[in-house]
Amino acid sequence: MGLLAGWVVLRLALQAMKKLRPIVATVVAVNLFNLGADWVLVFGAGPIPQLGPLGSAWASTIARTLSGTWRLRGPSSRTGRPSGRGGETASSAGTLGEPGERLKIAGIEAVIEEDGGLHLYPGRTEWGAGLVVGSEILCYRRLPSTNDRTRLIVDSNGPSGMVVLAEEQSGGRGRHGRVWHSPAGLGLYFSVLLRPSVSSDHLGWVTLSAALALARAARLLGASLGIKWPNDVECDGKKLAGLLAEAIYEADRLKAIVLGVGVNIDWEPDRLPEEVRERATALSCCTPATVDPDVLMASWLWEADTLFRELDEQEVEGAPPLASEVMARMTHIGELVRIKSSDGIVEGICTGLSAEGFLELDGGRMVTSGELVPPAGGKK
């Protein structure tokens, strides 16, 4: 009954959007988990990418399932949920039942794993059968690193698109081995296993696709995010999210990519190191809307599935279709920038991206890897 009501309201909202779009720019996400319904209503302005009826229904069901998953685990410090017990390891959060036990959460099959993870199977539903990203989701209260857990799934021949999600990481990391602070209740921490067929020349677009998916999902909440090459997402010049893509090879063949994503959702500076406070921000600081991490996660999954599919199915050479949207959201375009890499420091005017996803300087020079830092002074 709840799902039917959600569909009716969604159809009315979509019809209303056509009339209200020029003047309304409000995102309303209402989660009615306790009543057995979850409605995600989006009233957008201008070029806001809507999920569409199917995407909205799918995302709302996934969000409701994730909400139910955390509730089953008991009191949580997750954003928007009652604070309470913390500090369990993955295997000690034993409120679910015995390993191997099968459950259903919001109509989605779930199995309790030996290590305490809850394995969700959205891909086994009729409406999720055609999806890749998010077809299986493995949820934990705490992990050392979602990337490390996903690597084990690669070795056991886990499916492409499988997601590992943790409420907290004790050993989260970014590029160059940097620590990614992942306290419970403040962020969204997950990894995706991908087995792409794209050529190695286009692997940079995998990270950029994930960044674009986050920017699209956040725009539904009224936040305007920028993409900083090669792997950051920013708001108002401060880092809001980081992405870490780790390629796994078997001999000379690309076997898989483990893509880690960390998003700052809420902001409690006293729980973060001083150097992080100065250069980082959180989604709650970028929008007046209440940010539900489960809704954001579900929206990202839908957008990422679309973008990764387009990237994987591209048959012609050159930049992928998403390139223009990525460059429209890029920070530092037209600015004098400095890139630090293992080969030294390169400077130039940032003019966009190449067909391979490399940074383009001065309209022709390509930088394949490095860390982009705008020098003092500036815009040109």
C-alpha cells in the first residue's frame, strides 16, 4: 500500500514540476520507514538531473532498505539516527541473528554473513534485475577499510557492481596513503567492485564518473558541487568527498577496479584533526536541506549505474558522452594551476580534459597524473 501511495504522489509531483520548475528549487525527501513507505519528492529548477519515475521508486526502496538495515543493528550514531552504542567490530554487532540466516528488508532479500555483514540483494527483485551498480550491497557497522574488504570480494569472484558500505572506518585511506578520517555518524563510506571493459587509456573516466554521480545526487538536495581533477569533489572551494580507484591486474589484464568513495555528510569540527577542518567541508554545510545519507547513497547508486553503463558500452573512440558535463562542473578551469607529481611540478592554464580524462594545460599539454594545486594569484 505504501509503495502504491508513493507512486501516486510521485506521478503528481512530476506533473507539478512542469509548472513549478521556473520558480521552485526545493528538494523534499520524506522517509516514512515506520509506516512502510518511502517517498522521495523532487521539485527541481533548470538543469537539475531528475531520477525519473523508475529511478525515484528504485532509490526510495533502496534508501528504505538501508534505513531498515541500520535499525536492525540497534542504536546507531549514523547521521539522522539516534545516537547510542558504538564501537562494535563487524562481527560483534550481533543483533541481527545467526550467520546464514535469511531476512527480508523492505522486500529485499538479505543474508547474514559469517563476519557479521548483512548482504542485501536488490538485483534479485523484479525492478532491480537490470541494474549492475548496487545489485548486491554488503553492510557493516565498522570496517578497517571498505576498499580492503572489497578486494577480498575480487579474489572470490564477486560480481561487478557489488557495494561494500560501512558506517565507520578505522583505517580509511585516500591517495598516496593519506588517512581518510571516517568517524561514525559524520559521513558516507563505501566501495564498489567494477569489472569494466573500457580500455586502460580511459580508466581516469571511472573516477570522474563516480564524482559526477555524486554531484548529480547532491544537486537533488540543493547542493552545487564541483569536480576537482583527478579525484575530489568540492563545495565552495573546500573538499567534500574523495575517491580512490585501485586497479587490480592479473598478468597484463585488468581484472577489476575497486573504487572507494568517502563523503563528508555532517560537520563536527571537534571530532576531526585541525588540518582537515581548514580545508574540508560537509554536505550539511552546502544545502539547507536535511541530508539523509541513505537517500544520498541510493541516488548515487542510480546515477552511477547509468554513467558506468554508458562508459562501459562506449564503442567509438574519443571522450565519453559524460565528458562535457564533467568539464562543466570542473573547478579551476581557466585558472593558472600547479600540478605536483612524481616527475616534479608543472604549471599552466587549466583548459579542460583530454579524451582519456587527462588534465589539459594551455590548450594542448597533457598531465596524466598528479595533484592539482592552484598557485596563489590565480585566475586568468
